[in-house]
Amino acid sequence: MKAKINSKTNSKMNPKWNLFFAAALLGAYMLISHGIPIVPVLGGCALAALFTWRQIARKPVPQPARIR
């Protein structure tokens, strides 16, 4: 079974921002509720969003043609 490739990013995995925000919110809640200061938690969420955005914005590397 072949994986469906998204023509927009030409990759098998396309990050979904709604899932990222849900995970970041849940993770931030868990950390803050256990006593971690808010500023480092929000900074970590912002840094993770920046890395994800940069990875999406990069031009995809052309993949070699597959010989069948």
C-alpha cells in the first residue's frame, strides 16, 4: 500500500496546525499545572511553532525517480 503524497509539500507527512495548537495547549496546561513557570513554557511553544513553520516554508528537496 502506497502512502499518499501531498502535491503541495511533496512529502508524506504534512503538519496540521490545529493538531499542533491542541498539543501545545495540552502540554502547556500539564506543565503549568505541575509548577513550571509560564514564561519558559510559552517560549518553548513559540520556539516549536517557529521550527515547524520554518520546516514547512523550506522548499522540498526533489526526490529521485523510483525505478519500477
